[in-house]
Amino acid sequence: MHTIAVLALDGVIGFDLTTPLEVFGRTRLPDGRMPYRVRVCAPAPEVDAGAFTLRAPWGLDMLAEADTIMVPGVADPTAPVPAEVVDALRRAAEAGTRIASICAGAFTLAAAGLLDGRRATTHWVAAGLLAARHPAVEVDPDVLYVDDGRLLTSAGAAAGLDLCLHMIRCDHGSAVAADAARLSVMALEREGGQAQFIVHEQPPATRGSLLEPVLRWMEENSGRDLTLDDIAAHAGMSTRTLNRRFREQTGTTPLQWLHRARIRQAQYLLETTTHPVDRIASQVGFGSPTAFRDRFRRVAGTSPGAYRRAFR
């Protein structure tokens, strides 16, 4: 079983801390097994988390045993990082452990020198500060997360969910990741980067929202030739109202959401069947194999054939 150590430092941000606990801790394989065990560790038994005090069951020695280390942000990212934490992170990195930060957790990795010469991200509010304090780090303020092999960083708040889902998909494929995404009521992968949220912050669609039954119906019927009018009619709204609700609750348009649902289904078929790519394109609702390949590359960052070779 893959062990994930979540590092809790004084001032830890509760949202960042609980994101990997919930996402990885609730992930299940198709046969029902749990692929991850999650451990909270800290330099001391008690951690001051601001609104509450956290008792950490494990110490820093857990970092040496972990397969993955998650580093949440802290309220004051400029606070000194304890020397023993820096040493433990460096030893883990040298041993090849996968290390990922959420939000301002990138400052902790940068303080340990792990991000020097690498591309990384953090919450857009703190991106300038990270670049100023650590000029050897190539800070990208526009993306939701950066996967630089064994070191990963994510932007603020919900981007930690995006990063965790990305890691699950890399570990166990899109079907397992999609199931974890549904439990979190999240899209498996959001289009665009955090730059779109700097000006227009969009709340995610939540369970019980007006769009939930519409999204479920769209996913179940994604193989059909659905139009915007079809979706609006099923939702009982005008197309204008439907577009506005989608923007408010998903951050995208109905047709863009539908395309991504089709790509998620295509990923599952590429992983679990030997169907030709052109047949899968038709199965998931694309009238043209060329359009399918173009859309798949934009969403998944690779071709359907390369994806099948990597994840089947």
C-alpha cells in the first residue's frame, strides 16, 4: 500500500491539510481496496493550526518511510522552516520520494532548496512573494499545478484537489481518479489555469445544486449528439440562463463541460478496451475522429494512442 505523509507545521492551513487526507483517504480501487494509507506527521506532537490545535500521531521519521509527502501551506509563508524539517525533506528528496505542495506549501519546499532551477506554482496572491524570496525558482502564477516529476506544486485552495486527482490518475488511471473526483464533486480536470480565477473566482458545482441532475444526465448521455438547446430543454431553462448557471457553478460552458465528460469516458475506454481510436471517438459522441483527437490532446495533453500506451 502506498503511504502518504502529510506534513503539519505550526500555522498550517486547515483546508490544505485536510484536502489530501480526504481525497487520498477515500480513494478506492475497482475491487474496493484502498490504495493509500495517509499519515499526519509533525516536528512536535501538537501543532498550532490557528483556530484549533492538532495532535499529530507521527513524527518526522514518517517522512523517510513515505512513498509520497504532501506539504500544506501555512498562514505565514515567510515564517522560518525548522531545520529538522528542512533536513528531513532534503533526505526524502535525495531518496527519490515524491513530494508535493499545496498552496503556500511551495514556500516550505523552496526554503529546503528543492525547487531551485525548477518550475513551480503557488496561490496567485503569493506568487510574486515566492519569486522575490526565491529567485532561483521559476514561478508560474497562471497554472493550477505543476508536475515536475518527483516534485509537484499546486496553486491555492481548490487547486490542491486538482493536484491530488492528477496524482491519483498517474498512479491508478483515469477511472479511479474519476471516481475520486465524483466523491469530491469535482471535475477530474478543470480547463485553464488559476489566472482565470484571479479576476473571476468561480465556485464549483456542489452536491444538491441546481445543476447536479443536469450534469449527471449529460454524463449519462454524453455519447448522444447533444446540442445546447437539448441540454437547456432538459434543464428547463433558456440557453442564456443555462450558460450563466454553468459559468457560476462550474467555471465553464455546457458544451465545454460535455466535451470534457466525453474525454473522460474516452480515457476509460482507452484504458479498459482494445477498441480502435476511431470507434471510441464515435462511442463517446464525436462525429469526427480528427475532432476527437484534437480535443483529446487539448484536454489530456497527449494523443489517444500515447495515452493508451501510458495508462492501459
